Amino acid sequence: MTARTTILSLPREEYVHPGNRACTGCGLGIAYRIGLKALGPDTIVIVPPSCLTVLQGLFPVASTKLPSLNVTFASTAAAATGVLEALKAQGREHTKVVAWAGDGGTADIGIQSLSGACERGDDFLFLCYDNEGYMNTGVQRSGTTPQGAITANTPLKGKMQQKKDVAAIMTAHGIDYVATASAAYPLDLYDKIRKAISLKGVKYIHIHTPCPPGWGYDTRYTVKIGELAVETGYWDLYEVEKGEFRLTGASAGTLKKGTRKPVKEYLQAQSRFRIMSPEQATDVQARVDAKWSTYASGEGC
Amino acid sequence: MHIIETGNVAAALGVQLAGVQVVAAYPITPQTPLTEKLSELIEAGEMDARYVPVESEHSALAVCIGASSAGARAFTATSANGLLYMHEQVHWAAGARLPIVMCVANRAVGAPWNIWNDHQDSISQRDTGWIQIYSCDHQQIIDDTLKAFRVAETTSIPVMVCYDGYLLSHTYMPFAVPEQEMVARFLPPFHPSYALDPDAPANLNTVTLPEIRMDVHGEMAHGYMEIRYLLQEDLRNAVQVVEETDAAFQELFGRGGVPLVEPYRCDDAEYVVVAMGSLTYQLWDVIDALRTEGHKVGVLGVRLYRPFPDAAVAAALQGARGVFVMEKALSYGYEGALCSDLKSALYDHLPDKSRAPFVKGLVAGIGGREIKTVDLTDALRSGLAGSIPGPGWIGIRL
Amino acid sequence: MGTRGYRYKTSHSLPGPGDGGNTGSWRVQRPVIDLTRCTPAKRGVEACFSCWLYCPDVVVSRTIPPQIDYAYCKGCGICAEECPTKAITMVDESVCHEREEG
């Protein structure tokens, strides 16, 4: 078991330029910046329409220092496969192929091509940064928007449906590595990416990514909100490596401790949950409790 | 070497000879035997390419876009609704200036479902910025496919090679298969001007503003409008590239010579019938019959449809009294797209518009309706006599 | 002056800072580091660097002491929130401008 990376042992090289168009306090800014340190310069990035498109810059200036391919919304995984196959055909397999997609480009419009790539066993890393909505286009609801959240399409009643459990869907594909992470725990994310790129087939990491304008909190709390999600057990850090499930980092710590902060601390910190009824909040707590009792009993995810 | 094989196999052999490196395809009738042949060649080790069995046509072209962007020669094939499904990507490949080649086994589009031949699928892609070629027999299929890669890589514009589903894709004809060593002299390995490269990082096809903007070197970079203008400019100049490529091919292989249009008995024709694909050669029999009856008629096959060879078409028709454009597709709400384009070419190029030929658009073979030579002959006889009965849909049974 | 001679025919962007312009102009508040409380500054050794870790915009340098690139800092306040010794405070831009002009 390799030692966990610390702030001081993180590579110093930066792969992103400052002065990009990401929102103030953007959670993706942290995840992307640290994530690229884990990937290194011998990487090609594939990006569908999303906040990252904008963060990476408008023609002719790129805030990313890596070669990057923008593709249509539904095609991220397929385009990544294409890049991969070209590299193989040219004997350039040392270059890593990494897709960075938002939740929409992963789990809604992008899920078909991602599923196909998993079934084929294509050799790339797919990172989903989940800010729980179509944030780039103005906070519309997505499949991963949690129940009760106010969005531009659910402005008065909040989203009715549950958040899509994408990591579980990916695990069901039987790929060798599925992990959940958070922009608020960048060192955990870093280590997971380092592990993933050493494995074969499609590797998938789902990164919970707080978004100040979309979630409704002051920009300085991006890391705090992300941590609260994990500390309440609402969002868990785990990996499933060749079918074997384990909690990691702060979530593993929570399991050991046996207690979690109440979920309503997390919900009340964001204005997007302001119209949630007490019954809905109770339901959320009950679901989180049920999930954690399966962890405690060792049933896994 | 001459063989007797199907149109789909002819296309597959062209792809093999071209040294394609990445193939991605999704099965759809009547394209499937083409992809099956490629799978067989690759698995047998007779073709050194990577085959990606994608889960949709949209992904098929996405794989090609990724592969081509990373420097590999890429190919896909489809028909009908498969082509329509990848329509977004068709636009994308052209705007990204990727030299992808795609074969389209022409088939009618839904709704309702129909698996038989017409041209609606590829005709509906004419605005996307792809080069479009219509092959009329198996020899043209294999030769056009080979030429397509060279044209695409010379112009950095993707090329669509279209051939009739079933009528060409599934029928057997004899044709010559070029020798691999000769092909190597015709088509060098793919060397893109840029391929995704960590040593020269760039961010491709990101959001591009309406206005021009300064780049990191202090130079003014294009806006979206300039990038699109350059596609159009290069597409118009591609007419010449298609001609030059055909000439180079003809020098090596002794075949070709009709890269833009293929005239038959047009020199002294008073009336010309215009068509694309296999219908062209069927019309040769019709014209021969009408000639024995004393009519001075000819056939003009249009081989390059996009960029539209307006000058060549107008030149071939300028002496005629009348033109009949026979199409297997429609720009619904108006008329056949080839008919409109042809009229526009005549309007632009004829020095004396008072002597312009009349142009009559006819529709045939929609949804694979059998086009009988006798029906064609009857329709044209009526046309030559002064009137086509009804709306000009040959073989319609209302 | 047109772009006819521009080197690329496609949307081909090269890496560089400031795609969003001077994003420092977005700020309402700016982070100010109190070097008497900042651990690496105080001790003169590599330590902490939480501000560097959590900055979404790569405007905090991993130096002793950490320094902030105010040309691009958007003033999100994450560094101030996450600093374990509360060495960073967010100060109104208007106050900073007064100081700069005064």
C-alpha cells in the first residue's frame, strides 16, 4: 500500500494558467488543478461542453497546458477511444488519455458512449466532475441533481427525483476501478488518479464538485461545503478495485468513528435546498443512515 | 487483379489498400457487409488497423474524430438513419478540418422505416462542408474510396463516398483491384499538419468568438466567421484537387477521367438527362433506345456533388434545349437538390440566359421503388414530347 | 488589419494566462497574508501551504512566504477559510485602493 500524498509531497508543477473564466471559488478549479498534477504532462485530455470547456479557455488562448480535444456533448468516451486507438496505431501508448466531463456529459447525454467504452475495455481514465447540474448553461437540473434542489428547471418545487448513482452504474459494468472523490479532498483525489492510471481498461472517478452559484453559498466555503457532504455521510469517498469495495480517507475515518454530522447541516448551508420540507430532510437522513448501516455491516456500496 | 465481388467488398478493399489505421462502425443495412469484410481482414491479419465496435453511429464518427485528431488515418461507413444519427458529428468533422473518409451505402430514411435505396441520407448532408462523391459502379467505388483519402488529406476536408444500397452494395460485378505497391505510390502515409501532442500542446475546437481576438503571441487570430470562410474557400478549391487526384490516379492505374461529371452522348445532344449513382448507367440504355428513335439525347452523370462542379455542369449543358434531372431524393418543400443546384449553375454561368435550356426535375426510386428502364423511357419520351404527366415521380402508384 | 495570414485554419488555442482577462478585476475583496501567523513564513521552512493547495486559480505561490498574484486573484476567499492559523483575511478592495492611492 503506497503512502498517501501530502501537500508537501505534491508535485509543484502547475498545468493550468491563472486568469481563466471559471467562477470565483469554483470547485472544479481545485479538482482540475490537482488532478492534472496527478496526470502529468504526457496526457491528452478530452472535454465535452461543460464548465471545463470554459475554464480551459476560448480560442485562441488556452488556460490548460496539456493537449486537449473539445468534442460534442454525447461523445466524450467515444472520442477518447478514438484518440487512444490512434496512439496505439502510432506506437505512442505511453501518452495517457483522460476524459474530463461534467455530470451531464457523463451520466445523461454522455452515458451511452461511456457504457460502450466500458464494455469494450478501452484503456483510458474517465473523470466526472459532478457539480450536480448543468451549471455552465445556468444551473439547469441534471440526472445527478439531488432530490429537493432548486434549479432553473425546478425553481418552485425542487427536483422530485433522486440523484442518479453513477458510480454504482459504473461498478455494474465490471470495470477494474471505480472511485468516488471530492474537490474538497484533493489529496485523496490525487492518490486515486495515480492509482487509476496504473490500471487497465476504463477507470472511472466521480468527483463531487461544489459550485457556489449553483448550490448557493459564499465562495469561500467551497472546501467546507464539500467536506460537510462527506462528514455527514451524504457523499462518500470510496474505491471499488476489481470488485472489492473500500471507503477511503475521511469516509473511512467516519466509519471507524461510528458517528456522522446530521445531514441537515449540509443541506441548510446551501440555498438550493431552502424549500426542502422537514419530511424530505428526514427522508434524506434516513437514506444516508440506511446506506451507512450497509457499510457498517460490510455489505459495501 | 480482377475479381467479381459486391460493392461493399469493393469499398472494404479500398479501405484496406489505403492503409487505414482506425475503423469504427456500427451495423446498419445495407452497409453491414462492408464492416464485416473489414473485421475479417483485420482479424486475419491482412489489414493492420484497429477496429472499434462502437455502440452507435454518433460514436462511430466520434471515434474517427478522436483518432484523426491524434494523427491516425480513420474510416467509418453507414447508411440512412445511421448517417442522420451522426449528423452533428458530420458538421463537426468538417469544421475541425479532419480528413476522415466515410462510405455511405445509400438508403432511404425513416419515418417510416425503409431499408432500400434512395439518396435522401447523403443528400441531406450536403450543407455540412464534406466533399461528396457518387460512385456509379464497383470499379468507381474502390477507386473513389482510394482517391478520397488523398483528396481528404490534401485539402484537410472529410470525404463521403456514396454508392447505392443494394443496387451496388450487394450486387456482384467484376472490377480491378489496384496493387498495394502501386497504391503506396499514389497515397503516402498520413502526415497531419497537427496531431494532439504533449510536446506541442494545443486546445482544439473550443468556443470560438464571433470577433477576432489576440493570441498568446500577440497576433490576431480568426473569429468563427474566418474559420468557416476558410472551409468554404478550401472546399471550392477542392474541385481542382479532385481533378488533379483523378489525373494522378489515371496515370498510375489507367482508369478514371470523369472526376466531376461523366457525359454520355452529350456532344450533340439536344436534351440531356442528369443523374447520380447507378441510375446514371441505367440511363445509358434508355438514351441508346431513344437515340434509335431519332431523339438527340445524352446522359450527364454528376460524380462530384459537393463542392458542386457548377462550371463543369453548366459547360456540359449549355448547348442543350432541355434538361431532365432525375433524382432519388428531394429537398422537401421545394424540389430535388441536384435540380436546384443545376439551375443555379446555369443561371450563374450561361452568357445568354434567353437561350437557357428548360430544366425539369423528376423523382424516381424513392424508398427503393424499382426503376424500370421501360418506365424511364416512357417518362422521357413524354418529356421530349412536351409534357411529363403528373408530378414527375416516375413509377408512383397513387 | 485582417487575419488572412493567421497560422491556423482551425480553432487551435495555445497555452497562456489571462484567457478571462485581468480576473483580478472581478474581486470585491482580496486575501492578505499576515506573515506573523503564516506557518512557513514564521518558521522559514516548507510547511502547511494549504492556501496553495486549495486555490482554484493557481494564484498562490508555493514559496516562503506564499505570495498572491493579485493580477488574477478572483478573491474567492477559500485560502482565508482554509488557512489553519487564520493568517489570511479578506480585505475590501475599496480599502486596498484607498491605501494604494493614499
